[in-house]
Amino acid sequence: IASTHGPVLYFSLEMSAEELYTRRISMMAQVDSHRIESGWLDDEEITRVNNQGSKLKKIPLHIISKGGITVSQVSRMAEQWKRKHIQAVVVDYLQLMKPASRNGNRVTEVSEIARGLKEIAMKLEIPVITAAQLNRQIEGAERTPRLSDIRECGEIENSADIVAALNDPDSK
């Protein structure tokens, strides 16, 4: 993800910045990420990886890799980065965020997180984009994902301005 209009603040709750960059360079250069990680590359692959790495460095993407982050932490950091003119915030992914308080009801906790992210978007007047995990039942289904397939969906569909489901029909 990169904005053509300005820097993006990306919260990765599952992967390190290095893992994300390696994965992205691998996709851009069309070189297996395991080969990049191991260093077993031929001359052509090295050239492609270097070229794509140079392109990726130019993208104004600021990755914060931190598991179990809360909405208030995202809000605080986004406000600080807003002064540096960020144009969007990305959270990968919603269900990995930590609720402000544990009440035992995961749907309620995820709903609280979704509302909090919406409040950040409204307060900072920038888009807040988040990935959300789907229920496992969709894996074998012969249909495109629906809102009801979002794990612990509760308030997610109410808080979101747009919900987009990525679907690869060839993966079935």
C-alpha cells in the first residue's frame, strides 16, 4: 500500500517491517521470498531484487511493527505522524488489536476497536484502512465472501465506510 499523495503509516501487528519488505520485494521482483532470505540468487534475480528494492525505498511508507497494539496507541502515533503529513493509516489486522478493556465478549471488543479506528479517521480526517480476518467456513465455499463472513463482525460493517472483500476465484 502506498499513497500517490503522501506518506502512509502502516501498523503491522503480525509481521516485522523486514518481513513485509521482503515479501513485497519478492512479489515485485517475481523472486521466491525464501531465495531472497537465504541469499541463493542468480545474477538476474539479484538485479531484479535490487531494482525493486530501490523502487520500494522511494515509497513513503512508515511501518510500525508491534503486536497487541490498542486503538489509543494507534491514535497517539497517528496524531504524531499526522504532523509529518501522513495521508492514510493502515492496520493489519483488526482482530489482532488489543481492546481497551477485556470484558470476555470478543464481538463487543472487536466492535469497540472498529469504532475507535473510525473515530481516528474522523478526528485526523484521513482514511484508516484495516484488514479483517474472515471466518474459516468461507475457505471451502463456492461463493464470494460476504459481510457476515468477517470474523467477529459486529460493529465492523457499521463503522466502515467501505468494505471490500478480496476474492481469488482461481484459488478454489
